Amino acid sequence: MMESFSLLHSIRISALVLSVTSALDPHELTIIILSQSEGYHVAHADLLKNDIQEQARSMDKGIPNVILTHNLDIKGSWTFVPLLPYMIAQYSQSKWFFFCEDNTVIRLPLLINFLSSLNYTQEQWLGHALYDREPTIIHHFAEHTKKFKYPNVASGFAISAELVHSLANKIVKGEGPNNDFSIDASYEFSSFILSSSKKRLIHAPELCVVSSRDCATYPRYFHPCTNPVPREKVFIAVKTCSKYHLERIPIIKQTWGKYASNIGYFTDKTDKNLPDAYVVPNTEQGHCAKTFAILEIAHKLMQKQSLDWLIITDDDTILGLARLLRLLTCYNPANPVALGERYGFRMWHNAQGYDYLTGGAGLALSASIVQQILESGLCHCPSPSSPDDMFIFGICISRLGVKPTQCSLFHQARPLDYALAYLASNEPVSFHKFWMIDPIKVYEQWFAESDSIYAKNNMHTEL
Ligand SMILES: *[C@@H]1O[C@H](CO)[C@@H](O)[C@H](O)[C@H]1NC(C)=O
């Protein structure tokens, strides 16, 4: 009796030892949170880090390395590439590297189980795979569609140490990517891995876009931080020019524009079709002087009415106004904040490269940063036709010591330019371009319902 018990016991123990030896210990995992230096994002990255460490402690195992990238101050870390040599140098004991955002929810025991089922000595990487439905502007109209997969970054993705090693070697040897513009980091990183290591992303359904019981990770939906910012506290500047007064402005006025309390149309010529417009200097391209003039006019209005935010859009931006004002509740207008969709220019050249906010997606500037741009004397346009987004919302704000804050809810292209699963994972605040779509339908499909809270109020004021 005693004997058979101890036999059974020893079988159990050896089975346990076997499974433990093949399992990944959390301390062999490095989790890299793509954090940002703006306060709301720092707070969320810290919460995620604490949550991961707490989960590891209650598993009674080692603690994963958790890196917040804004603390490293490695230029262009949001494109992943510059991080790889650093990770290999600092965390050589890690078997897996897991990249995620500050809004990724991680269930550590499930993530460890998932990674334990894989072989870290093989070059491989796994994520929630996205693919394009058709060639899209954000991916340079590349022809490869469904076969080419890239990860939904907010779901996180895992790279084996073996693959990180081999990529880091190539980067150090100067064989990293060399594209001038960084637009969609996930897509461009996947292209780099495919061309340099011949590895395609493996789809991992455990890394989810929408939460369910078995998910090891999923993106957390945005929750407003306070009551919505009143639309009376915001000035919206729409950049247009005379050739679009009849084609585009009526669509803006028919959709989100009708809900704005303070809205200005900034154009190049007086026109009876748009009598309420501000006339500012125009250039065929670049628009630096035009945008600077908009800032000057907006700043005066904002001071007079003590407004908190300036939103700048193109005349073909499709905005969800109510959603955008919910988003702004998480940012302090007394701080220098520039919020929108981030692009990068020459991220691989240490001296020259910089981040900037792309204009078409719409962007939000706090009253504080508008004042600094105008009063610092650091932001005069190099020429009237310098690109306004690259200069003012890139070079200029970096001279002020401000990093643009990236928010993946802003979109520089149309809904059909994005992967379906990606769009399902959060609530966009904008799209851009009226080309080959019905912008009114897009507005109705995405934003009309949330903006309908204003329809009630509009009726009240008219009564
Ligand atoms: C992991 O992969 C390596 C290299 O392909 C192989 O030699 C090894 O047997 C694999 N280990 C397991 C447990 O499958």
C-alpha cells in the first residue's frame, strides 16, 4: 500500500518535473511596452507593468523583465527596429521578446502557457495576423495582399530570441530597413523580417483583437477619463482652398461640422460660396505658412474665449466629434500636448530623423502648445511651402522638447484601407479622404450615432 502510493507519487513528481523543464519561466520572457512620455500614457504603461509583475508573483514564479520604451529614449523605438540590438545586449537570457502597447491587456499565465508550447530556438514570430483586402495607400499600394501578414500591435506579438538575434545582427551590420518614411510600423517591420530573414508572421489566435475567455492578450477599449470635453471649449480649424468650397465643405457642414460650436474654414480666396471663411496665405504644396497663420488666428480666438483645444483638420477629414472630445478628456490642455497619428521621417539616421503628426487624420493641440509654438520663436517656417505637418508638428515641437503623442484612433486613410480585425479592435475618431467612397455614408456608419448626442442639444438651442 505504502509502496504503491510512493510509486504513484514519484511518477507524478517526474511528470511534473518534465512539464516544468519544458515550460517557460516568466523570468525568461522580456515584455516591451511601447510607452509614450505623455502623462496619460505613462500612467497606463505603469499600470500594465505593475499588473504583469503582480500576476507573476501570484504564479509563484520568476518575474518577467518589463521594459517601458519611453524610459530608454531610443529614437524611433515605435518602429521596433532600433530596439532589437538593445534587447539582445541587455536581456541575453531571454527566450522570448513580447512587444505590446500601453492598452494591451495581458493574462500572464495564458501567455506563458502559449509561449511554452513553442520552440524558442527556432526563428519565429507570432501575433494576431492582419492582411490587406486590397492595395492600400498606407502600405505604398503594395500588390501582395492576403498572403502578407502583419501583427495587430495592440494584441501584442512575440519574437523568439533566435529571430531577434539574427535581426539584431543585420541591423548592427547596417542591413536594417532604409525607407525614408515610417507610416505603419507593424507592416514595415513585417516587410523587413520577411526580406531579411524570410520569416512570415504566424497567426496566433491566443492573441486576440476582441476579448474572450481563452485570450492570452487583447486590446483594452478606450474609456474616457472624465465627463466629455464641452464642444464650447474647442476651436476647430478646417484647412481648405477655393477649388473645394463647393465640393467638400458642404459635406463637412452636413456631417460633423454642424455639431461644432467654434469652427473656422481657412482658405486662399474670398468666395460668396463660403462667406464665413478666413483668408490666409496659400501655397500649392507644403502649407507651412498657411498652417502657421491658422495657429495665429486660432490662438487669438482661443485666448479671448479661454478655449482649451485646437483641432486642425483637412477639408476631407471625416471626424467623429463626440468620440474625439471623449478622447481629449484624458489629456491636460495646460500641458503641451500634440495628439494625432504619428509618422516618422528617416528614423534610421540618428542626426536627422524625427517623428511628426500627419495632418489629414486630424490632430488636437492643447492651448499650451499652441502658445509655445507661437511665442517660442523656434517655429518660423523655413519657407512658406515647407511641409506643415513635418515642420510644425515634427521639427518645431521637438525643438520645444515635446514628442507628438500617437493615438491609433486617428486615421490618415479611408476605412477600406485598413484591415478589418484592426478596425474591430477599437473605436476610431477619424478617417481621411473622400476618394472613391461616399464620405457621408462613412460618417453615418462610423460616427453619426455617437454624434447624435449633439443633435438633441442642437434642437434645444434652436427652440
Ligand atoms: C527545437 O528546435 C531545435 C532547432 O530546430 C531542434 O533541434 C529541437 O529538437 C527542438 N526542440 C523541441 C523540444 O522540439
